[in-house]
Amino acid sequence: MDKNNSEMLKALGTLGALGFTLVLSTFAGLFLGIGLDKITGLKPLFTISLLLFGIVAGFIKIFKETIKKQ
């Protein structure tokens, strides 16, 4: 494998890991919010707020990783 293919595979791996991080943080916020809503009875409050928090946290992680790579 030459150097260009190796660099491309490494970049694709990084991109996949960042995408996985975004999806994982979003679903973690969603499921944690649903669980807290079931416990407290405040139906959409925790689901919406923690879902948004998970999305924002995922984008912050992506932003930090892309700045670190440059």
C-alpha cells in the first residue's frame, strides 16, 4: 500500500470515528432524557433538553478534534 492510500484510510477512519461520536452522544442524550422523563413524569422536558445537549456536545467534540488536527 502506498503512502496516499494509507493517508486516505487514516482520514476515513478519523471521519468515521467522529461520525460515531456524534451519533453516540445524540442517542445518549435522547435515551437519558427519556429515562429521566419516565422517572419524573415531566414528559418532554428532559428528552428535548438532553437531546439538544447531546447534539451540541457531539458537535463541540467534532470541532475540537478538527482544530487539533490542523
